[in-house]
Amino acid sequence: MNEPIPVTRDVDHGTAKLMPDVDRERAWLLTVDGAPQSYVDLDEPTHLEFEYTRRLGHVLDTLAEPGRPLDVLHLGGGAFTLPRYVAATRPGSRQDVVEADRGLLELVTEHLPLPEGAGVTVHGADARGWLEAAPDGSADVIVADVFGGSRVPAHLTSVAYAREAERVLRADGVYLANLADAAPFSFLRAQLATFGSVFKELALIAEPAVLRGRRFGNAVLVAAHHPVDTVAVTRLVASDAFPARLEHGAALREFIGGARPVRDEDAVPSPEPPDGAFGIG
């Protein structure tokens, strides 16, 4: 049997590389310009290697009874890690994946194709443009994991964008986003203030070291009009190999402090991560 070999290709927004994992037979790491973007095990789609994807997966697991199909809109495609996870854990789900980098889409669909009947439709488009054209109340969940290189684009950080997400979600829908920041958390606090101006309930999941400002890292934002199951999610994220903490209510309001919601005209990308900030979890 031939050993899998790395694949490198120039895509629309950088140089993408697919690297096989020597420890897992059909598992691959996707990087763009050296920054890890996705990890996929084709034989075990429920395996979530990156810490933040596990946290997103934990929230997805608690949003409805186990196995119930969901309509999910993924903004940002990568190697389709979470769409594969939802297809495996909630068969029959209808999922749309929106990825602006068409060259990256071609690379991933060629080398890491989605399984037949996965119920996933892939679209080459800008995330906000797609969201603005999407029908009202058409999604149970929106998962935003959009990075231009290693930064969240500015146009996906404003109140106007958050309102579009709310419009597309059903009344009991949930918005999830992968964000990244470090102390003093100017970007993260502003994002919480922005989504808190549109949604009634917020939660934030991150490692304690990140929340204490000791290092740059990922944080998962959860926004909805109803309380999520914070008890269940807290238990799940605390039991991971790299335990995380869920903040909500008064503690989260204290964290937000005096941060103001972001207007389109004031929006900026997330901060540039320091070298070596992102590795495999």
C-alpha cells in the first residue's frame, strides 16, 4: 500500500498544504501559509483533534436530543471537519458550507472528498454575502470559523453582521463562532458586546490560561435567544484533555466591561497571532 504524501498547492488566499498524520492511517492536517486550519480523519469523522473544534462539537451535541438532524450553516469551510462530524453524529442533517477560497475548496474536495449522502452542499462565496442572501429562519445553527490567513475578517465582526445571523437563525437557533485573542482582549470583548446587543444569551468557552491573559488562544462564542445547556457544556469542556471553562451571566458581563458593539465603519480584523500560537490540540 502506498504511503500518503503531502500535497502543496497555491490557492486563492495563500499556500495550502495537506499533510498526512503518521499516527492515523487516513488523517490529514490542512495548513494555509503555515497556520493550521483543519484536521480530518476520513475513517473516524467524530475524531476532533483541535481543541476549539472539540468545544464546538460539545455545544453541537447539546443543542438537541442525540441523533436529531439539524440544519447547519457553516461559514468557513477548511477541510469540512465539523460538517463531517455533524453528518456522522446527526444523520439526515442538511448542511451548507460557505468558503470564499475556491482554490481551497477544489483542493479539499479532490483529496478529502465528503462521503456519499453526507447531506453537505459546498458553496464558493463570501460568508457575509451568502448570509445576507440566505432566507429568514433557515438554520438551526450557524458555525462561523472564518479566517483570512490567521485573522477573522473585519466584515464578520459588526452588529450588522450579527443581525443577519439572527435573521437567518430560527427562533431557537444558536450562533457559534471560533474567535482568537489575547489580553487585554479588546477584540474578544467587543465581539461579546456586539453579539450581546443582538442576542439575549451569551456564553464563552476557552482555556483558563487564555481567559487569565497568560497566552493567545481560541475562544468559542455562543449566542442565542434562549439559555444553552451550560451545565452539560461545562461538564464536557472540563473533561477534555485540555480542559476549558465556560463563562456566562454575571461573570461574562464583568469580562465584557465597558466594551462597545462594533459598527461596520469601525470594524477591524482579529489580532495577528504571535508566532507559534496555534498548534495541534
